Amino acid sequence: MDKSEGLDRLRILIADANPHMMSIVKLMLRGYGVRQYGEAATCDAAWDELDAGVYDLMICERMLGEQDTLSLVRRIRTDPDSGNPYLPIVMLSAYSEQVRIEEARDAGVTEFCRKPVTARDLFAKIAISIDRPRRFVRANTYFGPDRRRRDGDQYDGVDRRARVS
């Protein structure tokens, strides 16, 4: 994706309880041509906003005030009333320990950006979510983007799972 190609058509929901961070994210998005976005400061407001409008992507902070946004991500992915369980979700967080990244991935987050986030990093996460979307997987305890990143099925390493024919 070119840095401005098609981004003017994207509608992005920004969920962040910090008004300053919300302004920074909007500024970055406007710099790349995004003109349509919604805002939410709580998980409930984000859910209502997603229910009321059509969004192509959501950018959210890990914590919305006292609320852990992973509960919202799980709800978007699994609630029968969810309008778009396939919504690409980019999570921003200063809490970027490996265990937290894995928790976000396991909840159904599409991409994770460590804070402090740069415009280049944010654009890269948006671009990969749009240009190279991951397949979705449904299992007993998980629904969301395939947690494995692959460039193809050519990997023959020692940890390769047996293929089912």
C-alpha cells in the first residue's frame, strides 16, 4: 500500500481514553490521508460505535481507563450481535512484554504496536492489516486472525505440524 493510496476511503474507529493520545493518533492518520474516523473512550462506547457504523479497522489502547480492551476484542470476535467479527484490530500499548503481546494475539488482536508509536509503525500495521489480511480461524476456545505468520506453506522445519491431506 502506498502511503496515501486508498486511505482516504478507510473508516477507522479510534478507542482511547486519553484525549491527548487520541489527538496524536488522529494527527498521524490525517497525515496519511485518513479522513473518516470515529472515537470512543470506553469499551462500551466503542461497542456502541461499532454497532452504529461501518468501520474498516479499529485502533485501540490496551486499557480504556480501568477497562481491559481485550474483553472488547473478544466480544467483537465472538458475540452473535457483533456487526463485524472480522474487523482488523490494531492495539497500541506501552505494556509490551511478550506475555502481553501474546494475550492480545490470543484475544483476537490483528496487529500490536508498542508505544511510543511512530507514524511509520502505525502505518505499517494498518497496511499489513489491509494488504495482507490473515485468514481467520475458528476453534473451540478461539476465533480470530490466524496466530501464525506465514510466507507460504514451504516451511519444512522440525516444528512443522503434520499436514492433513
